[in-house]
Amino acid sequence: MSRPRKLEHPLFQLLAEENIDSFNQQRPHYTSPELLDFQGADLRGLNLRGLNASGIDFRNAYFRSSDLRGIDFREALLEGASMNRAKVSGCYFSNDLSAEEIVMSLTAGTRIRCQTK
């Protein structure tokens, strides 16, 4: 199992500083046909409220004790992410993610498994 890691990406640095407004403003400058790759990112304990998560690859990321309230994750990849004790009220999740998976990740720290269609 991989360990959470701090990324060298300039946009990750903005998230690590909890500078969400600047992240959202600068993000169009890094847009490409691929997803923004934050796989395995260490986002533990951060206040990420207001984050535009559309098109971000958060597979295997760690959100332990983060404030994620109100984030729309419907267009983000969350397979293998862990959200132990995160605040998720008002979040949108994709239809391939069951409520049970979210609860297990929040309460037991399990990694999220998305259902294949």
C-alpha cells in the first residue's frame, strides 16, 4: 500500500496552504485533456471547502479529518481514496459510489471502492 505523499505540483501547493480561491482561479491554466493528477495525495486535515474538484484524479488520496463540506465530487475520481473522519455534509458523489462505501470510509478509514457499470 502506498503512503500519502506531498506533490510538487504548484496547484497542490495551493491546496496544502488551503488557498482554495487561488487554486480555483489558477486551475484553468493547467487544464489539459487529461485529468489533473493528484493520485495518492496527502490532503489530511485540510480545509478544502469551495474546491472545484471536477476533473481531478484523487485515486488513493488521503482526506483524513479534512473539511470537504459542499464539494461536488461527481466529476472526480475517488477510487481508493480514504476519508476517515472527514466532514462531508453537502457533498455530491458520483452514482457509482454507494452510501455504504462513503460511511465505511468515514468511520473506519477504508478505501473507497466504486461500483463498475
